[in-house]
Amino acid sequence: MDLYPLFEWLETTPPAMAVRESLWLFPVIECVHLLALALLGGSLLVVDLRLLGLGLRGEPVADLARHAHPWTVGALAGMIVTGIPLFLSETVKCYYSPPFWWKMGFLVVAATFSFTVRRKVTAGEENRLRGALTAVVSMGLWFAVGFSGRWIAFY
């Protein structure tokens, strides 16, 4: 199935044109997108570092993960809400951009991992090896999302 006609049409929609033609809209949306990324990274990193035994050792992992979860969900929602208009403003560029497709793939895998495997590990009984492995995979996946997303601008 060729998605190009869909991408081409999406780029002509009024929201896409508004973002693309505005002097300030794209940079403002991108700023909010990056702030959400920082919040997401912080909420994930605090738990992952705890799983590695590198911080907040006095806090049980389950408690820390439970407190960070709303921040993670809110930040991810903020990234999706701001990512859509950014994408709409340059869909044809994204269609031809391997880093865009890498980002989307890593995003699906990272989010699925975070809300299934990682959530189960952080809610259960602490196991140092399993926790460390989960943290390393989590940080690697989310780093790949951020790196490939940043690479879109340079491709």
C-alpha cells in the first residue's frame, strides 16, 4: 500500500498549511514538543536510573514508578499532540525521510515496552538484574526515538 497520496493530501489540509505558512507557529509548537520530550525523558530516566541502582535508593521502585507514571503519560500525550501538526506541515518530506520512519518505529516499540514490560518490572518485586536490563533497554529505545527524531531535520 502506497501512503504517498495520503501524505500529499495531508500536507494540503488547512491545519498543515496554517503551521507551514505561519512565521511563529512551527517554532512555538516545536518548543512545546521539545519541552514534552524533556519531561518524558526525566520521568523515564528517574525510574530507569533507580532500576540501575544509581539514584533515589531509599525510594522503592514501585512507588517511584507510580508517582512518575502520570508525568510520563502526560508528556507522551503532549508530544503526540504537538507532533501531529509538526508532521502535517511537512508530510512529503517525512515520507521520504528514513529517520522519520525510524522514529515512528522506535516510538511504537518504546511506548509498547514502557507500558508493558517496564511497567510490570517496576510494579513487581525488585530483581536487580531484571531491573537493570529493563532500564538499559528502556533508555536505549527512548534514546533511539529522540535521536532519530532529531535526525529528521538533518536528513
